[in-house]
Amino acid sequence: MEQFESFKASRLYCRKCAKSMPVRERLLLILPDKDLYEYVCTGCAESLGQREVSLAEKRLAALRTPRRGRHG
């Protein structure tokens, strides 16, 4: 079930557009223990929801992301 721990939406239902729409994630607030993000409809810019990312989740994601070495 680890794959669902940091779920990110790519489409959500928008009442204004009356259909499922692609969303853009926008950073709302940075707190000491978490970041708050808002999902915004790409069609009408309506706010469709929010997502919280804890500091622990951010650290775990950073460990999973492969680092690129410098060439030169």
C-alpha cells in the first residue's frame, strides 16, 4: 500500500465546467510540519480541493528520487 501514501490528483470533477477536468497543483501555505496545496481547474481556475504533504512525506519522497551527478 506504499504506492498510495503520496497520492496526487491529475483530474477532478469541476462543477463549473460540469465534467472531469485536468488540475494544476498550487502551493498555498508552508508550515513547519507540512505544506498545503490547492487543486485548480485548468479550464476555469476554480479551486477543486486541497492536499497536505507532511514533512515526513517530503523527506521520504526526496530519498526515493534518484540524484543526478554532475558532469563536466
